[in-house]
Amino acid sequence: MLALRGLAWLLTMQSLGELLSRGLALPFPGPVLGMLLLLVGLRLPLVRAPVAACAGFLLSHLSLLFVPVGVGVMTHLGLLGQYGLRMLAVIVLSTWIGLVVTALVLRSFKSAPDA
Amino acid sequence: MPKFVELWVYLSATPLFGLTATLVVYVLAQAVYARLSQASWANPVLWSVLALASLLTVTGVDYPTYFSGAQFIHFLLGPAVVALAWPLWDRRFELLARWRALLLAALVGGIAASGSAMALGWAVGLPAEVVLSLAPKSVTAPVAMGIADKIGGIPALAAVFAVVTGMVGALSGKFLFGLLGIGSDRAGWIAQGFALGTAAHGIGAARALQVNADAGAYAGLALGLQVLLASLLIPLLFRLF
């Protein structure tokens, strides 16, 4: 029941975020605004306990949620046949660049190693 | 036998098929992954996607039919993005104490990933709309779709790029961090997790969460930051130029 109340909070925040995003034509997508709203809402114990129960479950199975979109690769077989190798090479290289740059920038802040 | 064929034709056209297949295949892939002591190459998203795409090809079920069931899982990506507020809240004091380093790493890392993808894509002669779909590849799939739509990319392609990016990060992170000499002390785990969340969003974060709790928490934070920065900056930069 606690987790279910948590899901109700998540969906409520997402809906509010969606309303704000469309209503005010903000650059952020609805779920992102929902996340910010929830961050404020978590000050309330009424929100905190249920959200903790639900968010833990949802986030620990995060990778499952990407499978349906991933299967969508098969609808782009035409593009893949023509550019597949080049696209893969670009994605692999740029992902490595992103990983290395991020880790190195963070590592350069050695001033607070135990923070 | 004709009876069976008839039943199959019925079942494969209902949303039940896509939903069941996705869940069952993923649970199996996850079990294999656990059995192989979570080896990077056994990534459950990668193998689930390959298995399901093969299954659909063999059975002749088209993607929209599959998605009519799988959308129930896909839908949860929205609430999952909202749920990212929880790891942020949980570590708010720690994060506030180091916000400068974290924000800078997220910003520089995100620009490096997105910028290098577009530059490389342009250099190897990919069509313009494909290059634009590469821009939001380090953010989690539903957000990447929204951003691609705003800047003239192809949303469905952007989602696929994001998923492939996530898998590349999850698969090669360990090897890459080994090369860089980023150790497995606490600062090392934090740097690894944050890098995975920045450059490989939810799939990288899922990997980080499995190997270490600190890495997982910082990956969740990085993923949230990347979503904020990318949805603000990418459309803004495209409007300017």
C-alpha cells in the first residue's frame, strides 16, 4: 500500500510537471519538472515514506524500462543497413569521450576526496 | 495444428503478447546476467533487445503490435524520471557540499559526449537529421525523444541512440575506468558512477547501482543533472545558432 501511494505521488508530480511544461511552454519535459516538484515535496513526511518505497523499486529495475524502445531498433533497419557501422562507431567513441571527460573532471577536484 | 495457428494469431495480436514477452525475456536475461556474476558483456538490456527483435522477426509480429503491449513498461520511464528526486534528496547534504565539482563535471562531460557525437557524425557523413538525433544521446530515452523533436531530429531514432549509448557505457565502463586507473576506493566509485550516469544515463546508472551503492547513487544524480542540463541547453543552443 505504501508503494502504491508512492506511485500515486510520482504520477501526480509528473502530471503537474506536464501541465506546467505545456501551460507555460517551458523547455523542460513534464517528468523533469515533476522530479523538481517532488524534490520540494520530499520535505513533507507524508510524501517521503511512500515515495521512498516506490522509487527504490522503480529505480532498481530501471534497465527493464529501456527494452521496448531498444527493440525499436528493428524499425530502422533501412538506416542501419546504410549507416549502421558509422552510427555505431560514432556512438561508441562519443560515449567513451563522455565517460573519460566526466570522470577526469571529477577526479581533478582532489581537494575533497572524502566528501 | 490449424487450431494452434489460429490461437497464436490471436495471442500475438493482443497487447498481452508484447508485455509478457518483454517481461519474460528480461527476467531470463537478468537471471543469466546474475549467473555470470554480472559480467559487462552479459548486459540484460542488450540481450533482451536482441532476443526480442529476433523473436519478432521470426514470428512476423510487427513492432507497433509488439509495442501495444510493451508500452505499459515503456510508460514507467516517466515516473522513473520523477523518482530520481529520491536519490537526490537522500544525499542532499553531500551533494550540496560538492555541487561545484559535480555541476562542472556534468556540464563538461555532457557537452563532450553530445558535441563529439555530432562532430563525428558530421565528419563521417551521416544525414543532418541523424546528426541532430545524436545530440541528446546521453540523456534518458524519453527525454532524448522530446529534445530531438524540438531541434529537428527523429525522436524514435534518438531513443534508439540513447539506448545504444547506455549499453556501450554499461559494457565498456569497467574496462575504460581500469585504463584510466580510477580505483575502487570511495572517490573512485563516485567518479565511476557519476561518469556512467552522465554519459550513459539510466542503463549506465543501472550498471553502477549493481556494482556499488555509492556509484549507483552518484549515477542517479548525474542522470538527473544531465536531464536538466540537456533539456535546457540543447534546444537553447540550437535556437541561437
